[in-house]
Amino acid sequence: RPSHPTAAKNEQQLTMGRPLKSSSTSSSDRAVVIFSSIVLSLFTLGLVASIWNLPTPKTYRPDLLSFHKSINLGVSGIDEHLGVSGIDDVGDDDDINNSANDLDDELKLLHEEGMTIRDLGNNFGNSNLHAHKEHNTLVPQAKWPISIRDEDGDFEDVVHPGHRAKNHSDVIMAVPKMWIDDSLSIHQNKLMTRELAMKIGSCTVPDASGNFARGDSCPLDERTIYVAIASYRDYQCRDTVTSIFERAKHPDRIRVGVIDQIMDGEDIHCDAPHEPCSDNPEQMLCKYKNQLDILQVDPLLAVGPVFARHLGHRLYRGEYYYMQSDAHVTYANNWDVDIISQQEATKNEMAVLSTYLSNVEGALDEKGDSIKKGRPIMCDTGFEEGQHNKHLRHGTQPESAPSITGMPQLHPFWSAGFSFSRGHFVVNVPYDFYQPLIFQGEEISIAVRGFSIGYDFYAPEKSVCFHHYAEGKNSENVAKREKVPKFYDHNRVYAGAGIRSMSRMLAIIHMSPEMDPSKWDHTDEEKYGIGNVEFRSPEHFYEVFGIDVKKKSNEGHLCDFVDTGDMHKLFTQYLRADGMGLDYSKIVYKFTDPRPGETDDDETDDTEE
């Protein structure tokens, strides 16, 4: 780099601005000046270089772009691991091809140092929860309205999970704290009591004593809803948020939290209206901007939906209901009243309404009312090889007129694309922070963990929102969706991390009983692990639904039992008297294939993972 321009100018004046003299005194003076100039130039160069190489401070700051009030995540040390010119300089095809051996190589190094993967978390300051820990129940005071903007300066620093997996402990992110950080303080490794459940969930209007947590005495129309959206460089995100507010009957009780993984200067911000708010203040993104929290993340730090949705869980602040949605979804009119009505119809405090969404094409009329008669239900699954392990992946799901009417229909699985429940589901079943690069397998993990803590899964009788798939008759929309970038475009940065994450995920839900416990990361295992409700172990779940985790196989034609309504009729009669979930101690059932040897004929047209 050039020396400081002022110093160069002074040097020029000193060496060229004097008349030449032949005396020894003049030569001596000139030599002193030249030497001093050189020393000054070198000092200046060293100072500039030192400043140039200072790390980015680990902090967050408000973004000052117009329309945009989101919070950015500061990182430190990331350039060292990503390369000077970005992800293209990091790794090569060999990194991906050799990722199969990455875990074993790193395990070998750890063993040579007398360590195991269990110790990795402690290297980065994470507590080892295998030690005894007291779990004291403490539910924060409910508030409304509320925003993470109120917590300016109160975020916490964490090591980015993808870089943590690569032993890059200097990549730090500032993130919101969990509303309740210790999930065990709520469920206590047993069935949560109804009394405690009623303490979680805010109402838009407090009672006479000023308490916003009014339990089921809060009127349905005053119960708050938190909607979490994980978006990766998705141009339709802002339209999804607009749809949420615009088509709700009571938008004042809704708060949306978006994890917006975008590239500044290239992508559309999720809270950027189509017109300036000064020109059109009635736009939903302007009118309800105080009910929209955006956590902006550099796309180079994107490591899959599990981590993004973990951050979405960190934005939850005690709302009565929790809803999870994809970033390219359109909602139907009065969706909020409709889905709450369906939720309450189950009479099950532990009900989670979740399913794959139908394609938006032909689902809504011009006014925004749903005209869809059928609904998807989740019952088709099978083992799939991926990241050096076999896991359950749900396939195309049947979509037809509901066989159970007047309420949602019980089914065994959970979908990440749409989920609606009481707010305590977020507290009790938080997304695992330590599972970067997990995509397939996410859904069975949440389902088994939720089941073990006491939750039951239902397919909504009527869909309240619809998905924009990269398929259908609208060729322009299909072309746009196909061009949306994917988080795995830079998998090479985190080569091998997904293998470790998959091992951890499968071990936690007991889907890989053959796995050596020393070969997976146990950090915060209790916090992100399974519950201990009686007759709700992972093994019991697998037995009931015909899943053999040792042989990596499952009984076929489960939809014959689920879609017909047989499961619903048989199981729901054992709903506990206090509404705290189904009592599986009274459910004696083991599914077996009713049509062995036959091919599966439950095909559908537009619902898939």
C-alpha cells in the first residue's frame, strides 16, 4: 500500500523545494531529512496495515437503509475461513468428495489428544449438561405488544454452529436470547401440567391486575400469534408477510419474526414494501412494521433450515400461539380465526396442527377465500440414505376430502412448512442449535422429540395457506422460483459438518441405536433432546407406527390406517380429562402392513417436502 499522501508531499517539498548546495553541512541536513522521511513513511505504513487487519467487532447494529429496521449479525474471524474473495476460494470438489472421511479424520485427531466429540462443545465455552443441573421453573412476565427491538444491547454471543463444527471458534454471532432458555424448567422431563401451560401465552388485553397471561380465560379473538419465517434470499418473503397481515381478521394480535438470510445490494429485504411508506402508508409492511421483527443474516452464514428456524425460535416472546411458515406462502382470508377455531376443536392443549401445504394454484378465489376441498395428511414415509446415515424422509402425501369432519384429523408426523400450536411448543421443543446443514431429517426429529414430551400431531381439516412450488401452469412464477438461490450452494465451506449433525440428530431420537456414543456431539443434549413422558419414548413411537430402526425399514401402507380416520377414531378416545394430550399408556396398538407385497398407490398431485 502507498505511504501516507501528506508524508509523500512533505518529502517531495524537502528534497525538491530547496536550492542545491555543495557544502558538507547541506549534504548532512539533506541526509537527516531523507532518513526521517523514510522512518515516518514506514511507521505510517505499519499503522495502516495494523488497522486494515483488525477483526470485525462482534456486535449488532440497526441497518439504516430506507424501509429497513432489521438487526444484522456481526461476525469476527470469518474472512480467515471463507477466503479473501468469498466462498468460491474456499475448498474444492475434493472437500465435498472427501467429506465422507472428514468425521473419521477429525475423530482420529481428537482421540490422539485424549478427547472425543463430547468435548468439542466445552472447547467453545458451552456447558456440559451431563452434570447435575437444577431446573427451576420461571416463566417470564407476558407482555403485549413486544419486540426484540426492545432488547437493544441485550443479545448474547454464540459461536456459529457451522464454523464450530469446523473448530473455527472465532466466528461469533450476536443473537437474541431465548424467551425461556432452559426447556427442562418447563416440562421437567415429564408431562407438563395444565396449570403451568396456562402461564404461557399472552393476550392483547390484560386482566384487571395487569396480567397479559390469562390462560384459557383470554377470549379467542384476543389471543396473540407469533409467526416464524426462515427465508433464504427469497423474493416472495415480503409478499408472504403482507399476506399474513392483510388477510388476518385481527392483524393487531399478530407478530411476525423473520430470519432474513440475504445479500445486501442483491436481494429484496423481507420488510421492504413495494412503494415508499411516505407514498403509501397503508401497505401492510408500513402499517404493521412495529409487529415485524427482522433478524438479518449474511447468506454466507446460512447452514440450513434447522439453524435458521432455531433463530426464529429465539424471536418468540411468549405469544399464545406459535405458527411456522415457509417464506413463499399465500394465506386465505380470516386465516387466524379459522386456524384457532380448528386448534380449539381438538380440545387438546398439546395439539400441533401441521402438514405439507397444497399448491397455491387454483386454491384461492379472486377475493382471497379458499376454494380448496381436499387437504393433505401426513402418513407416507420411508428410510433414505443421506450423510452416511439412514433416516426417515416423508414422501408425497395423500390429499383428499377429510374422512374426519368438524375438527383436525390425528396423524403421526410433523411438517416444517406449516405448523400451528400453543406457544409452549417452542419452549419445550426448541430447534437444535447444533445441527448445521440438516435438511432431510429435520421433520422426523421434531416429531419424535415432540411426541416424547407429550405433543400430538393433527392435519388441519381446512388449509388456511398455500405454497408457491416451482411447478404448475404459471411458467413465469416457476421460472422465478427455480432461480432462487439455495443454502447448500456453499456447502463446501462447511464440508463434513452435516455428517456430524446427522449423527447427532439420529442418536438423539434413538433412530441409530447401533451408533457409538463417543462419535456424536452430546452438547446441550438435555436441552435439545427427548422428553420422558410415560409411554412416549422414541421406541414406543416406532413400535406403534411400524418403524424398525435396527433394520432401517418400516411397514408399508400406513396411510390405510391414518388417512381413513382409523387412527383418529382409535386414539383420540384416550385424550386425558384435563386435555393434556393423548394417554399412550392406554393405547395398545402396533401397526402392520395391511397389504404386504403390494405397491403403494397413495399418490398425490402437489404436496411434497
